[in-house]
Amino acid sequence: MPRNITLNADEEAIDTARALMKAEGTSLNEQFKLWLDAYIAEHRRKQQVEEALKTLEMMRGSIKLDHKLTREEMNER
């Protein structure tokens, strides 16, 4: 369920933004919703990267080889 919040910004900035958004066929409210979704998504992506890095760090050193890798093996894709 949507909740109302109050934000404060410079009056001129709000008026300018509203005029630009009106010309683009959108609203300050819609742009705020898009920004909020993008902000949350970016935070979640950062968390996923951090978790993946932690997993890699835990796995580091757990792979044992019975021989030294050749240059070709190290560069194999």
C-alpha cells in the first residue's frame, strides 16, 4: 500500500523539475518512484557482489592440484 512522505527541496529546483517532467509526460512522483526502485536495486546488487566475493574468498585455497599448472593451463579459458 502506497505511503505519503514529505520531501524538502529548493522551490526553484522543484518548479524546474516539474516543468521538465511535464514536457516528458511524467511527474515528480513517478520519477521519485523510479529513483527509489533503482536505489534499492543498486543496494541489492552490491550485497550480491559482496556475498559472491566472500564465497570466493572462502573457496580460495580449497582447490588442490597434484601438479604445477603450465602457462597454457593457467591461461585456458
